[in-house]
Amino acid sequence: MTTDQSTDSGCTLCDLPVEGSGVTADGDDFCCVGCRDVYQTLGDLEDLEVDAEAIRRTRAADDDADGMREVPADHEATFLEVDGMHCATCEAFIESVSCETDGVSNASASYVTDTVRIDHDPEAVTQEDLQETISGLGYSAYDREDAFSRRQADNWAMGRVVVGTLMGMMVMLQYIVLIYPIYFGGLFYDERTTEFLEATLASELATPFYLAIAALTTIVLAVTGKPILQGAYVSARTRSPNMDLLVTIAAVSAYLYSTLSIVVGGDHIYYDVTVAIIVIVSVGNYYETTIKQQATERLSDLTSIQVDEARRVRDDGGHDDVAVGDLEAGDHVLVRAGERIPVDGDVVDGEAAVDEAVITGESLPVGKAAGDTVVGGSMVADGAVTVRVGDDATSSLDRITELVWDLQSGTHGIQKLADKLATIFVPVVLVLAVVATTVYIALGDGVADALLIGLTVLIVSCPCALGLATPLAVAAGIRDALERSIVVFDDSVFERIRTADTVVFDKTGTLTTGEMTVVEADCDDDLTEQAALLEAQSAHPIGQAIAALRPATDGGSDVLEEPTEEDTALESEARAESDRVGSFETHRNGVSGVVDGEEVIVGHPDLFADRGWTIPTEITTQIDDSRETGQVPVAVGRNGSAEGVIVVGDELREAWDETLTAISETDTEIVVLTGDDAKAASRFREHSAVDQVFAGVPPEGKAETVERLKERGQTVMIGDGTNDAPALAAADLGIALGGGTAMAADAADVALVDDNLSSVDTVFELARATDRRVKGNIGWAFCYNAIAIPLAITGLLNPLFAALAMGASSLLVVTNSSRPLLDD
């Protein structure tokens, strides 16, 4: 049984307040019908055995024994962007150190989104203190909206690579010109010159030369290799071996052996190995980052819709532009057509059509008048209103933003394949190196020779090839995706998503264009033209769709040139159209006016009734039938009677049917999720490829729906608007339409720049192909290791040849990664 309900408790599904529009079903309270439908469909499945509280515990990414994140009442949440996190080990380390800080109750980090959430007492520890604490660990922490710090971090990353490349070239030049010829019979030198070089490099005169190389190598190791050394430190600190530790062991071992050789007067230095390992791996990682940044720049034209300023009304009737943060409960703000409402509140004056799609997902503007509630972030499409600021002076849009950030900070990244292998490979390599060194010493070989064998084993373990295996393959995936107008934000997508069990589509703006168009015009041509001329005076989205029916008058050029006879004719025609409209008046539910000397009304049947006009039975029947299909019927009449109906609807995207059908044929469950009412989603409920349709679901409810679907398998969410952002962030894979909002793109893992729904399947093909490439690269690296390590242990391979072999294996990985992933 379902009844209307008003209660102080929260919605059973999404935890939103249950107010007058809420419902009760089987003793559970819901904020809307959509949340009730989701809960009844997914909440009681016996095989899932989940409840709303369990879902909220999972979403909180909590590690406590009882699964609840207990945040003291006087604590606040701070979200920071952290540059330098690149593995699950970094997440655990930052969370651990943050929680040990006085005044901090909880911390949750995600390297996938470079986000950390810290719940803390602002009186005991400030945001600046938290930034210093995390930055003191070797990372770079700053506010998520601090664009300057983000650019500064990017510049430091590029600077480290430049320093490593330049210093590395100076080191390698000395080896190529002076040291390598000794090992290869002189190469391009004659016999006398070769003997001279051998004698000089073996004497004390070579010590300053070696020290100069050591200094340059130290710069490369400390500056360029800082992120790698930091990753190795975190790995050792948390006892979780990863690729950084393997690379560091090889690079530092060669560095320490060479430095010790200089101290004892030896002439075997292998700084070239250190430089090659650090520079090659750093350049590979930087290349991947650069490709990702290039992809992100493709979305630079996305519109950010958060409001920074408001027009506050003074007591004398004037107004001042103030920051939204300075608004207080009870203040009055004026919002005009085309502007966004800054905060939640109530209308105290004026009438307007308000587009709430960005918040609720509802495709049609909603009429608002005195006494009605409005939500911050929604746009006034037509008219103007004065809004009284609500008690908490906050915006629904801001709450959605915080929910997205909360979900992102709890999105713990998976351990990459190379790092998983490193947990086994690192201990094995270390044991082999120690055992080999010990055995050679026990057999009577000198300590220096034994250490050289151990060093060769560490070098030959091929950290470069393994270190490049994942970033270069991922970079190839991002590159190939970009060529297909697909932007990948999260590089871990290719390792964690290869198949999908459920694909969830938002309706408005995803399966549809989100734009109103005329579906049918059932009235004579003269009346249609009169309605179009009248609606041309309106800014309402439905009115603009009807206005498009008027005869085209725009055929001129945007270039400023001398007006032609054709331009003059077009301008005259436009003026003539304007002159045909004798008067115009806008109403909450339509427009009216005089066109060609006749009184015309275009709008809701209630407007006709209010004006005392008649509506024939056949017109009423046609209106009811159109509403049943989810369309918007607009009555059109003149001189006291309705004479026809113009049906307006949200236009379906091109190839939407083919996309749904193609995905369903892969045994993937398809769910349509929308903030619109059930009628607007009826066409999808009847589609053979769609398994479930949930309508009237708010943003928080969408996120909870996705969480529940994830219990059944890998879940992909596809959306475009800010109202979809929480669900995009909650999903295993979030795909945003490129024409959507900046928040949707920020919450998603992938964006389809060209708004082409058929690209969804391409995302999975690229993920599978990239995964095969990663495994192929690692396979080549381990095949090499299977041959090279035994040779190193038996003494048949010295460090120099080991370095050359390492370079060859790295070149093989680079070549393999440069191939296209998909055949067009």
C-alpha cells in the first residue's frame, strides 16, 4: 500500500528529507515515487541481501569494524586534490598519516580521482595544516578548485623530466665518448687512443671525472626520480611491493655500487644504468600523463554552472551584486531570465518558468510563482522572480557537488597488474641477488666480483620494460580513444573495466537531446504561423520550439558587409512579421496576444479555461492521448475557441534504438534512469532491449540505484547532466556525454565528445584491447627475464650488457605499444 506522507525521517533509499510529496510503502518512507520504485525492485532481492544502510556504508568507503563512518558533529569535511598518488599503496599511506593527525576523525583517498576527503575539527587543524601534512609526505596537496596549484604541479612534473633528460644526456655522452669504447675494443678509436683511455680511466686522474658523473646522476636520481623514490618509500612503509620499489632497487643499487667503487678507487661505474632506468620510466609516465591532459583539453568548452554571485535586493528596492557565500537566510535575491538561481529558497514575487533539468533531470521547465520552492542551480528560462533565501543558505547544486566529491574520494583504485606482479617479483629478485652474491663469496670469489653478480641480477630484472608496460599501453588506449572523440579521464578504466553486466542510461540529454522540438502540429497553417509568431516573443523552451515553425527569414551572412538587396528584403520581412503581432502577454501556463488582428492563445488548457474560452471534446481527447506518451500537448486557439494542438517533445538522439539493441545483444542488462515522470519514460519501457525503467528518481536516488545494481555485477552509468554526476561517480564506469555539464565530466571516467551514443561499445573494445596490450608487454618483459636472469646469475652477463639488454627490451615494449589498438 502506498500513501502520501510527510515526516521528519529520511528517504529509505537516498536519505533525502521526506516532505509533502513523499510516499509511504509497506512502512518505509520515500521522498518520491521514483525512489520507492527503485527500492521495491532492487531493495528486496533475496540474492543480493543488501539494505539501504549497507549501501550507505559501502559508499562511505569505511574501514571500521562496524562499517560506519562516525563523524563528530563539530567536524567538517575537506576535499583536497593530491598530485603524486598513483597506486593503491599511496591511498593507504595518505589515509593512515591523515588519521594520525590531531583533530582528524576520518580520511578516505582515491588515486583514481586524485581526491582525498578528510573529516576534521576546524578548530584543531585547518585546511592549510592538512595540506602541509600531506605535502610533507612528498605529495602536492591543494584545494580542488585551486587552478594555479594544479598548473604548478603540472609544471613541476614537466621540469623534472626536462632536468632528467638534459642531465642524462650529459652523463650518457661521457659514457659513449669515453667509457663504452673501452669495453668494445675501442670502437671508433685507434689502438693507441684506446690504450690511453684505459690507462687514464684506471688512474687517480679519473676520480674528478667520475665525481662529475656522480653529481649529474645524483641530480637525475633526486629530482627526476623523486616520484619513483617516493613511491618506493611508501611501498616499503606499507609493506606492499610495487613497480616503484622494483625500479628503485635497480637504480639505487647501480648508484650505490658505482659510488662505492669511486670511494675504494675502482673504475667500474654504472651510473648510466641509474640514469637510463630513471629517465626511461619517468618519460614513459610523463607521456601517459601528457596524453591524458591532451584528452582533457578536448572538453575545455564544457560549461560550469555553479553560481558565484547573486543580486541581493535592498530595502529601498535597489540591489547589490554580492558573493553567494555572503547570503544569509531571509535575504531576497532577484533572478532574471537566462540566469541561475544561486541558492535554495521560496519565490516571494514574480512568475517564471524554471528549468530544473540540471538538478532533477526533469526535461520540461516548471512554472514558479509566489510561495513555490526553487532549487539553487536551476535556471530561469522565462520571466523573473524574487527569491527568499532558505534557512541554510545553500544550493542543491552545491550539495550534489559535495556528494560527487564524497563518492570520488571513496573510489579506491584497484592494484594495477604490474604492481600485483611486483608483490611477487620484487622479493624473488632480491632473494636471487642475495643468494647469488652469497654463493659466489662462499665459493671463494672476491667480494667485489660477487657484488657485481648481485648488481647484474638486479639490473637485468628489467624494471624499465615492466615500468613501461602499463603506462605506454594505457597511453595508446587514451590516444586511440581520442582519435575517436572519446576522452578517458581515468587510466585505470582499461584495467578494471572490460565487460559490463548492467548499463544504465539517463534519459534527458543522453537518450534524448534534451531540447524541445515540435513532434506534431495538428492545426491549419494560418493558425500554426500565428502561434509561431506569438511564441517568438517568448524565451520559454517550449515557446522557442513552436516559434521555429514560423517561415524562415534568416539567410544572410554573419560577415559585416554592405547590405545586399536580398539582405534588405529579409530585414523588411522580419519587420513585417513583428508588425503582425499587435500585443503580447506571457502567463504562467502559456502566452496570449493579438496576431493579424485576431486574439490568439497558445498554452495549457487551464489558460483557456481561465480566459473563458471553449475547448472542443476532440481537442481534449487529443491532449490526453499526447500526455500518455510523455509528450507536451499545447492547445492553440483564436477568437474564443481552441482550434488545434501542437505537440512538443524531447527529441530522441540519433541511433539511440540501434545502440540499445546492440548492447542488449551482448547479454547486458539495460536500465533507463530518469528524473522525469513515468509518462515521459513510457517509450523506453516498451522497448524490447530495455529491462528496467526507473522514473522520477532524484540525483541522490540515482547514486543509490547504481550502488544496488553494482551488487549484481559491473555497472556502467551513462549521463550528461549535473543531476547524473553522483551516479556517474558511484558507477564502476561513468560515461558522460561531451555536450553535458562540467560536473558530469568531472564525475565520469570517460566522455563522448561528439555526443555519439554508438561510441559506448567502442569504449569497451578499447578497454579489452588495452588490457591485451598491457599483458602482452608484461609477457615480453618476463620472457626476457626468464633468459637474462639465469645468464646474470651464472656470470655470463655483466652490468653493461645487462643495461644494453634492458634497453632492447624497453624498445620492444615501446614499439609494441605504438601499434594501433583497434583496426578501423
